[in-house]
Amino acid sequence: MINYWKHICILSILFVLGHNVGYTQDIEPKQEINIDDLGNVSDEFQESFFEALKQKAITNYDKAIEALEKCIAIDPEPNYLYFELGKNYLELKLYQKAEDNFKKVIEVKPNDKFVLELLFQVYFQQRKYKESTGVVEKLVTFNSMFKEQLANLYFLERRYDEALVLIDELDEEYGVDGYRSRLRKRISSKITNPNNQISRLEKMIKDKPKVEQNYLNLIYLYSQSGEKEKAFEVATLLLKKKPKSELVHLALYKFYLEGNKTEEAIQSMKIALKSNKIDMDSKFKVVNDFLLFIDKNPQYASQLTDIIALLSNGQENGKVVFTELGNYYFKKDDKEQALNFYERGIKSNANDFSLLRRILLLQLDLKRYEKAMSGSELALELFPAQPIFYLVNGVSLIHLEKAEEAIEILTTGIDYVIDDLKMESDFYQQISAAYQKLGDATKASEYQEKVNQLQKKS
């Protein structure tokens, strides 16, 4: 039984995004051949064959291949020889030779699941998606979960409608899955003419009016197409069919916000945040949308405590949630959003050194020099022996055209640097930059030389 399909699905998307990643697999190995499986063969054949298995087990693939070639010279008929050859060539990443040998087995046993799995690896590692698709279409007959990989391959081949059909089938059979939901959105965003999908989902809703996911998928398609009124109609229809639906509120709160129905929006948000059926990613999105809303409508800021409390399982202080939201976006490399939440979280926890450090570094990264300057001054009052805050303050001052003040704070802060060549080098680099701003090339060069000397040591 193969169980690597999920890894492959993730890798497919990474390939599309242009990442250079390795192939991850976890195959339950086929039981090795024993003497009884070999049939009526000579002692020399047996000896060479089991020598090949031994060499493969200790990763001597070249020697395993040599032993198998000896077997073929004695008797070229057994197809298990080509199966073993293919596996060794695959380990050596000699894909063409691996493919040639697996195809020899397929000619005799066209529906051998183990060979098809390995042939799929051969094609996929070379990004031969068309050939991979042909193999996975056969593997689907053994395990319907291969449909997810097949949907992924259809996406790579721009066969979007077929991909969505497979995702719908999997959702119906196994329930909604976070990865498939993300894949669905990625595919839907590529569809230029959603009419086929809209018609199909409308029919599915008519045939099975109690299945929430079909409504949600249709809402998403209409929203993507800019038909917000139709999307809202579908949402209200779902609420009518299933008044206790929680998932529908993921769509409704947005419509209410856009329609200035704030009380209804807040009520829908609360239902969504309390729901056990809604994943944390979606809940973070709800809170983020509400934060954006109160930035423009501060009169509703008093509702924020209730919203945050729901996400933090009733915890009255929202600091932890803000920090976790910041961590969430920081990991996603969304620095703007991360800083937004961190700054909200620090208000009730100004003594958190790690959080304060991250905020100041993000402010520098995003060129918020005024904020970084004032924030680092406050940080130095709390942590007067921490060199990182002197460095942040100095960098901010340089960018704010206050080079003399920068030199003063940097030369003070460097005294607190202990056994950290990298940070010491950073201080000297910034002092050099400050002198450069002042037009003192001699001093700038002097400190740059200190940087060069430290870099040689590190």
C-alpha cells in the first residue's frame, strides 16, 4: 500500500511555485523475492540474484546492477530481474534506464501496482507531468486517494475542470480537507470562464441540497467572478436550507461588512470563531478582516475584546492571541500583518524582550524608522544592557539623517557586545555608515577596516 501521495501533492505545488525541493516518499516495500519465487534456475543464477539483493540493501547499487546483469546473461526471461534493475537505477537517479526496465515489466504485467508506483516516481522526479498523469490514472483504480495526486497533475496540465471534479469526489467520499480546499482555491483562481463549474455546482446543490460544501464552493466561484450579489444569494439560500450552519458565516460576515450591516457581521464572526468545524487559518482571517474594519471604523473597537476572547478560548486578555496571530503571519513571511499584530500584542506586555526585539527588527525591515527609533529608546529604558536595541536605535538615526546622534549611541552600545563577532561587525558597519553620512571618509574607512578584520575572524 502506498502512502506517499500527500507528500507528492505538496511537492507539486512547490514545483509550480518554482522551488527546488527534493522528492519525498514513504513506500511500504514489496516483500523481497525468496528462493521459491525464482523458479527453476541454476545455482549461479541464484547466487548472483541474491548477491544483487544484498548489495542493494547496503546501497551498493552499481554492484547490485552488475549482479543482475549476470543473471540476465544466464536467463533474460524473468521480469523480476528488470523490476530490480529499475529500482537500482532509480536510486542512482538514472531515470531513463529505470524507465526502460520498468516498462519491460509493464509489457508483461500492465497492471502491476508496485511497478506503476515506481514508474510514477521516475516521471514525477523529472517533472514529466503528462506521463505521470497517465500512470496515476491507472493507480486510481487501486486507491481512490490517488485522485488527489491526479487532481494536482491536472492542475499542472491546466486541466482545471477535471481537477475540480476529482476534488469534489474526494470531498464527498472522505470529507473536506484543508489541503484540498487550498488546492481548490488555487485552481479556481486560474479559471477564466467558471460557467461550467457554476452549472455543475448548481446541479449538485439541486441533487443534494443538504451538502454545505457545494454551496460554499459556489459562493467562492461567484465571489471570484465578481458576482457578489449571486454569491450572497447562495449564502442566504444555504442559511435557509440549514439554519444551524456554521460554515456559511465564513461568507456571510464579509457580505455584511461590505453592506455596512455591522451588527450582523459581528454576529456571523462570533459564530465562525466559536465553531469547531472551522479551521484556525480561517479564524485568523476572520479576526484580521475585523481588525482592518475597525481601523476604518474605530467606534466598533469595543467589540474587539469579545472577538479576540472567542479565538483565545475565552481568555480575557487578547495579548496571547495577537502574538500568535503575529507569529502566524511572520511564518508566512507576511511582515506587514505580522508587525500589525505584534504591535497590538506588545501594548499589554511591554516587558517581553523577544517580542520587542522582533517588532523593532520588523520596523527596520519595513523602513518604519521613526517608530523603530522611539521604540528602541523605550526598549533601552527597560533593557539598558542589551546591545541589539542600541544597534536598532543607531540604524534608525542614520536613516533619519541624525548621524552624529547615531555615532554616540552606537559607540555606547558596542561596549555591551560580548563574544559576538557578527554583532560587533554590525556596529562598526553602522558607525562607518554614519561617518560616511557626515562626509568624514577617513573615519568611515577606519571603521570599515575593523569590519573587514572581524569578518576574517568569523
